[in-house]
Amino acid sequence: MLKNTGVGKLLLNGNEPVKISNSSEGFTVVQPSTSEIAPNGSLTFKVNFAPTEEKSYGGTVTVSSNDPSGDFSFTITASGVPTKPIASIFYGTMEIMQSGTIHAGEVMITQSGSIEVIIKNSGDAVLTIDPANITITGANAAAFSKQTNPGASISAGSQSQFTIQCTPTTPGENNATLTIPTNDASRNPAVVFLRVTVTRGAAVLELSQGGAVIANNTITPYDFGQVELGDNKTSVFTIKNTGNIPLELTNNPVVESSNPAFTISTQPANRTISPGDTVPFIIRYTPTAERQDTGTITIGNNSNSLMFTFTVTGTGYANKPQITLKQGNTAIAVNAEFDLGTIAAGKTKDIIFTIGNSGDADLAFVTVNNNRINLADNDAGLFAVTYQPSASMVVTPGNTTTFTVRFAPTTTGPNFTTTMQIKTNSRNNDEFAFVVKGAARPADTEARLSGLQFTQGKLDQQFHADITSYTLKIDAGLPLVQVTPTSMDSTINDLKVNGVSQSSGVQSRDIILASTATVTIVVTAEDGTTTQTYTVTINRIVNYSNANLTSLYASNMDETDVDNVLNFLDTNNKTYWDALPDETQLKFKVTPVNTNATVKINGATISNGVYTGGYNLNSGAAVTIFTFTILSEDGENQRTITFESRYMGSQWTKVGDLPGTGSNELSEYPYEHTVIVHNNQFMMTNSYETFLSPNGAAWTKSFTYPDDIDHWRCSTVLFNNTVYNIGGSKWNNSSEEYETASVVSSSTNGTIWTIASPVTGLTNGVQNHTSVVFNGAIYTMGGFTKTVEQTNAVWRSTNGTSWTSVAPPAWGAETATQAWYTITKYLLLAAAIMAVIQNTVMCGAPVMEPAGFRKPLLRHGPEGTTIRLL
């Protein structure tokens, strides 16, 4: 390395600033990569040595630069030596040094292992080996043997390997010396030590059945369970060698049994079982008598125990029945006592017992004294079997039969008993006996009812056990009723309703109201002689359970605005009232279908069928809510109606009055007129005059139509920035009737009007109609004509002069709640309204109902061709 320790650049001279003199043989120079070295910088160059013969070499190296001290020189020497091989011994990836040891691990006696020895040549000449003279010596040399040979020569950088087999016979550590002749002067011969640890092998017998391991000499036998005589049961057992040497099964036969009831139906297929392998065998149990059998199973083998032993057991049995006894869900054991309770003397009580068969053969009865169920120690003959199993009765496994015992005491007493005896072919308890006991008390004389409940209607007074006469109020429209009488004495279970027996607490048969005026309930006491009779008179009342109304009128205080609220109810029984600004109170008249029904307003009862006093309305826009409740006469049904009211004009401010008289005002009060907004002002047409107003307060007459033109009851639309007055009517003095006109006038300013002539279409004229602009045209709908009177015609025009008829609308059918509307042929568009909403023509009209009340009806249809009820 060259380093510049000065303060200026060190400059190397020439293309070869580094040279070797005196002796350049064997030496060559690799020049520096640059000719400049900065202050404190450094630069390297290389001198290579390649001798050609075995001798000493030398020379002088000179570096030429601008160093003020001149060129820098130093001497180099080297020696040429001959090439040689180098022998390296490896075991796997581990290098074994001279006299090192190869630890080859564990080897089992009777088994063998192998040792792979690798020889590498890390020198620069060919390494030669003498395979024939590779020797293994030492204390346990017999345990090791050379199986293969390495190559005789190994080139530089290459390797060769050979195998030594280890077959030891002596347990513990086995050692030997491996000697390998080579031409490596430093390792001739190569010597390494061989070492293995020798262990003894063992075979281990593991026995299992169904995954459960059975230990050798276990005290818990394997149980085959119950096996029916004449049948057999087999189980598969598995032998596994969990040792590390083959397991030899040495007996002949391999598996032996000490009891002929247990036979080895299938012996193991292999006598030699390798480590980890398994082999099965099968034992069959065949019982010959009803008893428990036990056997010893032995398996000879070469494991440490030499003999594997375990026991097996099983029970032989014959199918037999087994008697069981129950009363209801209560099991009765043999010799047990069953208490059937206390009853009244002179009464009877029947108890049903159930005999079952939990065995596996048919249960048959043994007849004794002509009976299958016998009684012993029967006190005074108070117990009897009223129902017996038949002599041929057989109860199959899992099934049952019954018998009935009756207790009929004639006198009172605390403890009457009898013993029930049943003989069968049962495996156990073939003579089944148990005790039945009961007590008797005096008969009760209680004959009253504790309750009387009808399915419909209402008693005129609350039921009491000592009150025997009642009236049942019930709706006259009901066809039948049922009654549930409940006796005061729970032991009474025989009542009579209109002469028909029934149980206490049970609903009666149908009582037909049209043919029954009185319901009679007779209760007979437990003593059989004491009775009590209850009488219920049927009072059928028309609309007794009806909570509906005939009418509900809402009115202002002077009754100038009266409406039947029922006509406005929605599906939630709600309706609304828009009060005028001068209305501060409302009054109501409510008439229920049943005049005895109870009507309340906001919780306070009112008189039926007459107007109430005034109810104050909330001021401003606040909503006033009235809640009407109607409770039926029987108190079972209730209807609620919600009525909400607010000031209709609460958000309006009066700006003035329409013109009434004078030369510059309307000749008549405005009614059936039209109003439209155009050019930022109101335009009103009434009969033959047009008025304009910028604010709705000040009006100026702008035009008077000629005498032969009259637009009374016309319609007005704004179309293409032009106002059109369409149709209408005028009074004809000669005929003394109004004539319907087909005239159309138009104006862009409300002052100058043009009368369209001639007008095509609008046959027979039109009045009391309505018009709307829709999809680039004017549509005129409904109203009156002179000849047809009412019409459902629809006319269309794009200029107000030429009109074409649109197919008459197919009016939609009225809903059930609107069936009273008479709109089957024509729509009466008196003072109708029309608008375009969501690309659909919307048309509404007041329609007359039979009572004369006007109710809005809304229908719609695109292009005026299909009209349906909303």
C-alpha cells in the first residue's frame, strides 16, 4: 500500500511507476489503478509470485513519484517448494483430526449400523490410498467390518468415501482403531478411533379391545355381558408390538383359553410382529347355562414377561318376563302399600292399576280361584276387582294391561285394607302382592255452586253461592251460549244444566238462545239427597254488545257548519276539522247504535243524541284533540275516535276585498270565477269582465267581452306565455236558460283579447269544467254540456283553437268505504280543481252523497286517458 503523508498530491511517474529490478524471475507487478494520491490518501498495488522450480527467489521493488525524497525502494524474497497432497477425514460434516474419534451413536444387539467415512484431498497434488491395507484393530474390532473401499487416488479438491458396518454382540461401549495408509507425509497412515454404544433390544406386547388397553394380569376381567342361551357373542382383540425388536408369539396355539365357553375363533395370522405392527384375534363366548362364566386367556411370547394373561367373563341367560306395577305414574314395589285416600261412606272410588312387562319374554298370568287378581284380608268386603285381565291375557315385552279396584265403604272408618295378589311367570316376584288401603267419612251435604260463568253476556248481579236467581243480559244477535258451573264441593261431579248431566268446572253444551228463555242448574250434594237449584233468565237485548255509532256530528256554535264526522274517518278512526278564524268553540252530537251505550269526550260522559255545550279550541295554529270513546252496553266492546281541529285561517292575513259595485268594479259579486297569475299580477275573469291586480287588494277592470261572449263558469290556463279563457256559459233571455259556449279567447296581457274563430272540437261546448297544461298541450276535462248535461269528455289542444277528443277516461271503481259515490258514468266537476303532479294529471271534484254532503274525491291519469280512484 502506498500512502501520501504530505500536504500536496503525490504523483506517480509513468505508465509503470512500480518496477522490480535485480531479479524479476517469478515476480510480476499489478500497477496501481491511478497515478494520483491525495494528502492522507492511499493506493494499493500487487506483486504476484509464481516459482518455476524449487529454489530461493529475490528482487528490489522501486516506486517512482514526485516525492521530494526521490524514489522509494524495498527488497522482496520468496522460495519455490514442491506440491503435496493433504488427507482430511470427515464423518458427515465433522472433520476428524489425526487420532480423533468417530462417535457413531447407539446400535442394538442383533441389529447393525453403518458408518460412512469420507476422505478429502485438500492439498494440490494427487492423494493416493492403499485400500487393501485399511485395517480395523482394537478391543472390539470384531464388531466393525469394512463393507466398501475408497478410491485408490483422489485428485486435489476431490473426495472419496467407504462404509464400515457395525454388528456388535457385547452391550456397552464398543471401540476400535481405523488405520488408512496414504501418501500424505504428515498423515501416513491416517488414524481415527471408532466408537458405538451397544444396547439390548426388547419386544413389548400391548393388548387392546375397541381402543381400550388391557393390562397384563389385570384383576378387572373383560365382560362379554349377557348372552342368551343358544346364541354367542364375539369380540376382536388386538396385539401390538410396542418394543424395538420383533415380538415372537411362542405358544401353540398362539392364544389359549381355560374355559370352553370362551373359544379363540380366529388366531393371530402372524407369529412374528415387527415393532409398531399389530395383529388381531377373536374370542367367542357361547354360554350353555344360566350362570356367570369366567375364563383365563394366555398368550406366550418373547417379551420380558414371556406370558401375557387376562380374564374374561360373561353371563348366560334365558328370556323371561318381568312384572312391574304402577298406579298412574307412581311405581308400586312388591309388598308396598298404596293409599287411595278418603271418600264418603256410601260412595265408591275406582282405581286403575297398570301391569307392565320389562322382561324379554311374554308375561302370562296364573289363575287362582278363577281370578288373575285376588284379594286377601278384605275388610268387610269393601274392596273388589271390577275389571280383571282375561285368563288368556299375555303381556308381551314392553307392553301393559290394567285391572280396576273399587273401594265402596258402607260405614265410616279411618283405615280399611286389603291385600292384592298377582301370580305370573315373572323371572322375579312371580307372586306379586301389595296392600291397598282407604278411609271413609260421612257424606257432605254441600250443594251450592262456587262459580257460574257464561261464555257471552253479563249477569245482572255478581254471582254469589247463596243467590239462586239471575238475569243474563246478552246480545240479541248471538245464536247460542255455553255456561260453566263449578260446585262448591269439589267431590261433586254430577250437575245438571237444563236436565243434562255434566261435570263441575266443565263448559256445557250449546244453549240455543232462540228457543231457551231460562237456564236451570241443579246441584245434588254428595249425600245424594240434598239439592240446590239456580235459575238464570235470558234477556236478549238488541245491539247489547254494539259499540258503533249512528252519527257523530261536529258543529260550530250557530250550526251553520255541520258535518257527520263518521264520513271522514280514516283507517285509524281519525278525522280532522279546519275551523274558521271566528270559530272559538265546537259542539258535538253523538248517537250510538245502542242508545244505552256509554259515550265519553276526553273521559267525561255526555248525553246521547243531543248537542253538547261548547268546547274551546286552542288559539292560533295549535291543534285541539278530542277523543271519543263508545263503550257497549255490556261493557265488553269499546271504540275510540280521535277528532283533531285547528284554525283554517290561522296562517292567513286579509289584504282586502274583491270589487263589488261601481263602473270600475264587477257588476256582480265574484262567484264561479277564475283567477290566474301572469306578468306578476292577478288576472280574474267573471262572466264577461276581466280584472287585474298587482297585490290582490287594488283591482282594475282591463276588459269587457262583447255581448255575445260570456265566460261565466269558464276555465283559465297559461300556455306558451298566453292566457286562455276556455268555454263557459251565458244567459239566453229567449229560452230562459244558460247556454254552454265553445268559445275560446286568448291574451298576452289581460287587456287585449282575441276571440278564436272558428273553434273546432269542444262539441256542445263546456262549462263547470277544469283545464290544465300538460305535456305541451291544454287539456280540458269534464263539466257540463248543453245537450248531455254532465260529461266525462277530455279535450286536447296545442293552440286553443283546434281541439281533439281524448278517449273518455275509464274511471276507477270506488272502494268499499266510498260505495255511496254515484260516479258510474260521469264525473261531476262542479267547481273542480286540476293539477299536474309527478307527470300525472290530478283531478278532484266535490261529489254529492245521498245526504247532500260534499266530499272531495281524487282521481288521476296520465294524458287524461286512464283515470283511477286514489
